[in-house]
Amino acid sequence: MTESLIALAAMLGLIFLRVPVAFAMALVGFIGLGLLRNWSSAYAMAGSVVYESGFQYLLSVLPLFILMGNFVTQSRMSRELYAAAHAVLGHRRGGLAMSTIVACGGFGAICGSSLATAATMSKVAYPEMRRLGYSEELAAGSIAAGGTLGILIPPSIIMVVYCLLTEQSIGKMFAAGVLPGLLAIGCYMLAVTWITRRNPADGPKGQRSTWKQIRSALSKVWAVLALITMLMGGIYGGVFTAAEAAGIGAFLGFLFALSRKTMTWASFVDVVVESAKTTGMIFMVMIGALMLANFINFTSLPQDLVDIVDRFNLSPLAVILMISCIYIVLGCVLESMSMILLTVPVFYPLVQALGFDLIWFGIIVVVVTEISFITPPFGMNVFVLRGLLPGVSTQTIFRGVMPFVVSDIFRLTILILFPAISLYLPTFVK
């Protein structure tokens, strides 16, 4: 275990010295294995990891889902999603904040990125909320919190990576995220209700939309909702695999952008290049994380963790709570993909040995990663909004997200105590 702790400390030290996370993990894993065993093994391991990462069929899911998300984002669907939610909820006290959360859930299902969801919705929702008299805290807090839904609502890139690391079914993982995702939206809306009851001036009521206005708003988003429903239904029903669904989604996303006349040759090239950059970044981080994980596995750290649990007679629930706390702390210094790739290979053998379902554990990992996006002092979504909303202070945004953090802790407790919420829908997946 000593070697593993030294390696993790060295990796964090390199990250603080501004070495890219992917290279920091790869360097520590390569040198660690070379010193622990021999340099021939280190070279063989590096070559094997790079080759297998590049030629694994299931990894084709990543670039295709990223491409689908970028095509639909290019179609500027975020405004229509927000308008549809606004038409239904805008007349309630805090209704615009609730609309933002619902729109974030819908947009997150498209792009699968928390940071992208928060950044996009800040341009759409924040000016409208401030125009109608919403407080800075509620306006910014609802966007930062709603943005975290991007990695939980399927299809989610984080879920795909988790399944690849733990050899779980991507379809079952997507199904497991549906009810927790709806629970998240419900808890956030309750948080908005609590905020506006304490101080109604934070989120004044808007005008009630007519049925004609509601139908008009919903008619503009039916296509993208049908796309997500078709993909998820096809995966859950066994009509096609996750990789095939990603390919279909990318093609239909392209047609969707063309039909809305938002796709030019220049924007098409931009979307493809951006998707390639994002995919390359994920693959580099994945290669580095797998090299580090291989070294850690040689040090027998996973088995050492099991032995510690047995020696101190820790309850399985206490172990899950400690792992959750570790994720929240790591979220202060690592972005979500790096954190998942670094920690899952270490923790999942321990969780499996304790008898927990790995699909359920994957949902817990995603939820605590969500929480880390908005917790002080380094919530990533908060600092994304701080850059996009220069007139709003960091302290104001953190004050705004705190009720949502409390809501997240409540939601995490429910999901830990009642695993059936996460595991009910996967039982229907073939």
C-alpha cells in the first residue's frame, strides 16, 4: 500500500505543477511499474494499454455520442428546451429557476457534459431570470446545480466510461440513471420551492402561458425528445447495442441540425474537429488512468483495502460513505473524467467484494461526482459560471448553490439507503 500512496501523492504533485492530468497519471504508472518490477514490463504494459484502448470496439460509443451531442447543440436547441419548460412552469413562484433545471436535464441528455450544460444554459436562462427580477443567488445557483444533471441523465459519457472500466452493461447503466435523474430534478425543484417560500422576492411569479403557447413551445422540441426516447428505447429493448445507438444518434443528430438550417460547411467542420478534440482528450486521460491503475493493481492496493475493512470490522455502508467523501474531496482538484478513471479501478473490486451491485455503485459514483461540481471551494460549475457571468461574484454563486447541495446530500442518502431506485429499471433491460 505504501507504494500506491506514494504514487498517488506524486501524481497530485505533478498536477499541481500544471502537468496535464493524462500525462501525470501515465508517467507515474509507467515509472512506478518500472521501479516495482522491471522496465521491460513497463514498456510492454504501455504498449498494450495504448493498443487495446485504440482498438476496443465498445470505445466507439464515446466519439459517436459526443458527435451526436455536438450536432444537436449546433442546432441551438437549448433555447427551445428552456422555452418549453418556461411555458409549462413559468407562472409558478420560482418557475423560471424550475424551468432552467428541467431544461438542463433535457439538454444534459443530449450533450452528456455538466460543464457544457451549465455554460450553455447560462447564456439562455440567466438574462431572462434577472430581467424578471430573480435574485442573483437563485438565478446562478439553479444554473450551476442544473448543469450537474449532464452526467446523470442518459446517454452519459461518464456512464459509458464507468461501464468500460467495470465491464458492466451500458444499456443497464443508462436505465439505472433514469429514476435517479428524475429524482434529482424533483429534489432541485423542491430546493427552489424552499428558497422562494423563505423569500418570495427571490423568484417572483411570471405570466401563465395559454394552452396554445404551451403547444407551440412543445412542438419545437418534440423531435429531439423523440430522438432520445428512440435511442434509449432501442437500447433498453435490445433492438440495437449501445454502439449502434450512438451511430444512429450521430447520423440523426446531423440530419436534425440540417433540417433546422443551422449547419453550414464551416460549422460542420467545427463540430467534427471539436468532437475529435474531445474524444482525443478522453482517450489520453483513459490511457494515462489505465497505466496508473495497472501499477496500483500490481501493488495489491485493492486487496489491501478489503483487508483493512475486515481488520477494523467496518460495515459496508460505512465504506460507501467514506468512498463518497473521498470523491467529493477529489472533485475539488480533479475534473470528473479524470476522477472516474483514476478511482474506479481502485474502488470497484472493494465494492464488489462487499457484495454491492456495480450498477448501483456506478450511480452513486456519478451522483457524488455531481455534488463535487458545486461544492466549495473549487466547484467546477461555479467557476465556469463565474467566467461567463463577470458581474456575479464567486461568493454569490456559492451562496446560491448551497440549498441545492443540501438537496444533493438528501438525494444521495436516499439512493444509498434504497438501492431499488437505481436497480428497478435495469431488470427490464435485455
